[in-house]
Amino acid sequence: MFRKSTSRLAFSGLALAILATSACWAQDEGTAVIESGSTVAIEYTLKIDDGTTVDSNVDGDPLTFTQGTGEILPALEEALLGAKVGDTKQVQLTADQGYGPVNPAAFQEVDMDKLPEDARTAGTMLMAAGPDGQQHPVRVHEVKEDTLILDFNHPLAGQALSFDIKILSVE
């Protein structure tokens, strides 16, 4: 009697192992869904309110990230949860969900001689090293007689964002 129960348990364990293996095979065939910790590759096009395309990797290398680690905008991560390979999504984000509103405190007046002459034009994009050594985009907002107003806001601050996304892989 003891042996009979043991073999049923062994058979149950084997059946569970087979089912688990089948589930892994099914995920490998494209049914894996995006969840926290997934490595995801996407193709995307990013537009702002007026329809201008500001970034795209279509016909280029995919954007690969780990879901849930903050490598992409949190609201975009949330919108992609549960998607699987081949899915396409249109994701609309408000300015607050994207790069936030324009912060008036992020404008700074500097002496004109602090910048090279060819950068002293409104709209010029520059890169500045922060205290941590990381590069940050800076835009020349206004040119005055002896000074410049620099905008340290993210270039997409204050903009609603529209993403067209195709899920290429989920691991």
C-alpha cells in the first residue's frame, strides 16, 4: 500500500514536470507576456501633440529594456504589462506621465562668454555634464545683450507623448 501511494506521487510529480516544461515551450513560441523582470525588445515611434515625430527606431535596432527597472518611463512600462510578441500598441502619455511640466526654476542666466560663439543662438542644443558626470541636454532659450538664458528642462518637458509600439521579443 505504501509503495502504491509513492508511485502515484512520483507519477503526479512527473506529470507536473511535463506540464511545466510544456508551459516553457509555449512561452518560447511567442506567448510569453511582459511582466516585471522580463527582457523586452520593442520597435517604436514617438510623436508629440502636433504630430511631429521626435524619435523612432523603425528599421533600426530594437530598444531593449528590463520591465520594472525604470529604464523607460514608468507609465509606458505600465501600459506594456501583459503584452506579448507581435502585439502593437498606441500609448498616449500626458506631460506629467512623460517628462513632467516645464519647470521655470530650470532656466538659468549665464554670461555670454561661458559658451562658444557658435552656440549663442536661441534653440541651440548643447550637452552639459552634471555633478554626477552624466550628460544632460541644455537648450539656449534666449539671447540677451550680454547673457544667455539656458533651459535645463528635458527637451520633451511639457509635451504629451504618443508612442506607436510593436513588441518584438519577450524573454
